[in-house]
Amino acid sequence: MNAQENKQLVRRMIEEVWNGHSLENLSAFIGDELLAEALEHDQQFLTAFPDVHITIEDLIGEGDKVVARLLASATNLGPFAGQPQTGRQVQFRSIRIFRIVNDKIVETWAMQDRLGLMEQLGLVQSAGGNVNWAAGDNHSPT
């Protein structure tokens, strides 16, 4: 598969499995060596956030890898991180890298804004204030 086909595979997996809330389709996208782990993870996540919707903000492909910058919007309606449901609506971003071989995702790496998610759920106290260092409007103490 070329980079464009790999991007299309990832896009279809996000739409059909995550946004479609259909774990039955997972094996069409995930290689055998990763399937059990992916199924367990996705089942736990969809139990905690059954109405999740993933927006693809960026999708970049090169060689056998696809990088996705994602925004998840959901309501916490099931247990998460060992805590009972909160009923709170959340949004958080993640960046995921997928490696694709023979039309299947065989490896994944992810970085998520877990702290922001936990703050929104009320599971950790907020450190306070939004800081946007990249925008240059906040300055670190000297």
C-alpha cells in the first residue's frame, strides 16, 4: 500500500470502528498480533465513553506509517481509570502513529492529553489557568 492508501485505511478504521462504535469491524483493520490488545483497549474506552466521536484534525502518511492528530468528544457514562462514571462531557486531543503492513495496522503509538481528560472528569485537581506557550502570550517566570 502507498501512503494515500494507508491514510484511507486509518480514516476508515476511525469512522467504522471508533465513530461507528463497532468493535466487530476491528479485525478488518488490525493485524492478528495486535488485535487482542486493541480489542481490549477499545472495549474499555467505548464502555467509558459510549458516545465518543473522533474528529480527524490532521492525517499525514509517509511510507508504512500514518500520523493522526485527533480530537475526541464524549460523555463519561461508564467506569474509567478505576473510577465510576461522572456523566461529564469531555474533549481531549491525541496524536497517534500507526504502522501498516499488508493492509493491516500492526503497531500503534499514542500520546494523549490524559491530564486534561482527568481534570475534565474531576478526577484530579486542575493546575489552574490555560497556558498557551506556543502563542507567546504567556511567559515563564524568570
